[in-house]
Amino acid sequence: MTSHPPKFRFYLDENFPVPAGKFLRSLGHTVVEGIKILKKPGLSDKRHLEASAKQKAILLAFDRDFRINPDLKEMIKDSLGVILIEATDTRTETAQKILKKVLKSMKTENTIKGKICCASIDKIFFS
């Protein structure tokens, strides 16, 4: 009996590359784009975190504020989680490579629920 990898619902922060979202869709995940949901560019990280919670989705971002802002860190505890891609290279290919590694480490939604996953080419950690 083969097990199938879990499927997740993701919310793309407005600065996250849409083609990386298409890549996730191709793997069977559900992806919502923050810019399409909120219909207004330039909104705060707090608004995107609130919107991802309302969409019942894991937020994907490049924005380090999710890791260092104490107010956002507190909000994350009540969310489905945040995957923070930590890379100076924000090309879609880099995001996809890192996302593949993150997905392999996530067994269920509980792996990330209420946490932030900081992921780079070299490492992945949950806090």
C-alpha cells in the first residue's frame, strides 16, 4: 500500500512568485493569491496573515518580518502557519527548490500549525 503525500492549502503573500503557486497547484495543492483576495497591493503583513487565516491556508512569504516582528509572531500562533523562504534569490526556480524540501518535511498540517517554517536552500527549521 503506497501512501500519498498530504495536500495543503497555501496563501501567497503579494510578493511571492505566482509561478511558484502554479508549481504547487501542479502537485495537487490548493493555492490562493493574496493580491486577488485582498484586491489591493501594499497591504500590511498583518492583513495578509489575517487573510490567510480566514482562507484557512498556510501563508507563503519572503518577508523576514514574519520572523522578527513580535506582533506577527504572536498572530502566527493562532494561524495555520507561515512558510518563510529565506533566500536572497527570489526567482521562481529557487522558491520551487526550497518548497520541494519543505513539502517533504511536512507530514500533516499539524507540522506547521501555529508555527513559522524558515526555509533556505541549506536548512529548514520550525519555530
